[in-house]
Amino acid sequence: MAEGFTDEGKIWYNGVFVDWKEAKVHVLVHGLHYGSGVFEGIRCYATEKGSFIFRLKEHVDRMYRSAEAYEMEIPYTRGEIEEAIRETIRVNGLDACYIRPIAFFGYHHLGLNPIGCPVDCAIAVWPWGAYLGEEAAEGGIRCTFSPWRRIDPNTLPVKSKAVGHYLNSILASLDAKERGFAEAILLDTKGYVAEGPGENIFAVKNGVLYTPEADSSILPGITRASVIELARDMGYEVVEKRMTKEELLSADEAFFTGTAAEIAPIREIDNVTIGGSKKGEVTSVIKRKFFDVLNAREEKYMKWLAPVYE
């Protein structure tokens, strides 16, 4: 079982709550055979001021944009999905959790054209700690450049968080683990740095933050956007550009960002130590600020936090 799965609790499925074990689909749903679904990964944090969902509106908005790219009409309003997410957390009695809303073409017919299949929606929540491990989140992780290239915008709408896109990520992740690394780094089809299998990437050089630009085959992450805004507010220069392998390897610091990964330092890439084993000072400062925001200790950014319990 994945961390946090207990086979207990409730899942919101097409507008009603069902027992965890009963949240099932037919083996012939379109999304299972063709990957025709979209989803989000969201986190809820327990703070001294209560439980808050980080950037709920932005995540739900992206889910709808992802659906539009595949001509999928989600049969609920954004507001209904936002409230369903809150209610799912409340029904399960959680103060902090990972949240997985998903929409997919369901059971009607098979064939590449999904038109006519219903769009099914589900929301599950469960406790989930640091995606790359607590030790890695603090001490940094070992990465490798993947032999697999990140999917190209001319083949798929890479800015959509679609189910089928993650086959690309699975291949990169499996390869990295088989070769003894914690995570992969994918290049785009032109050979520039793109992202991790489920994370965006930043490099720090001479106090300036660099991250691959939106056209570098990346999924424009919500945590990525938050870190860019935070860093600029703190006085750091942030440059979005095409990044070469050499630029990343010669960085003073590097780190991943993502809802699951949060902010995870990278200490090594293909046996090259990033920053000559120096502690990532900029990474540490930004990470502390980010977690202050998540823990409702920064009034300026409370707009990013949606309360679960009134």
C-alpha cells in the first residue's frame, strides 16, 4: 500500500461519498485504456490557525484548463469541486493531507474518440509526508539525467496535467531508481533541462535563481510559481530561461519544487556534487519562507491558503 492508504474513510465519487473500498470503476472505462484523464495534486496543512489548503483555486483552475485541452467537460463548476475537496477532508476528519482530484472519460465505448463517454470525477484524501523522504528533503537528493526526454509540446499539450503524460515520468523514474538514484532530471527534445518526473527545478548561481522557462516542455507548477513570487518579494533575482546541463551542473545550489516534493534540495547529479558540498544557503532561506507561508505565519500570503474548517 502507498503511504497513508488504510482502505478506510470516504472518497467523493461523482457527487456522493462512498466507502474507500467501494470507489471502483469498470475495467472498460476510456481513461483506463487510453490515459484520457486529468488530475491535480494538492496539499492541506495543519497550522496553529487551523487547516488550510495551499492554493486551492489555482489547482482547480489548472485542472479545468487541462480538461479543456482534451475537450473534456467536467460536469461540476469550479466552486462545486472546491467545496467538494473541503468536504472530503472534513468527512475524513483530517487536519493535514494530500488531495487527489481526478476527472476521466468513463464507461461507454472504446475507441480513440472519447466523445460520448461520461466524465467521471473523484476526490481522495490521505496523510502523506515528504514525497522524496524526510532525510532527502533536508540533506538533499542524488539525481541523474534521464535517457528519456520530456514530452514535447508538438506531441502533447505539456502544460496540461493529464494522466497519460505521466508514462513519460514513470519511465524516467524507473530508470533512475534502477541505477541507484533518488530521482531523475529530464531534458527536453532540444537537449535543455526541463524538469523532474513530478517536479520543477531551480538552480542558484551567484545568488540568482534560474529555472527553465515555460516553453522548455515543463508543466508550469503552482509551487514553482509560488517560489518565484516569494523569491522576488525577498529581493532575489529570478531568471526564467533555457538551461543547459552544464549550467545546472555548475550551479552553486539546485532544488526541486512541487506539491508532493515541496522544496527538496539536490546535492548531486550523476556523481557531480552541486556547489562543492556547500550548504545551500539560498535554498534554505527560501524553504524556510515557503514553510512559514504554508504554516500560516505570513499574513501577506494568507490569500494562498483556503480554510477547511470555518
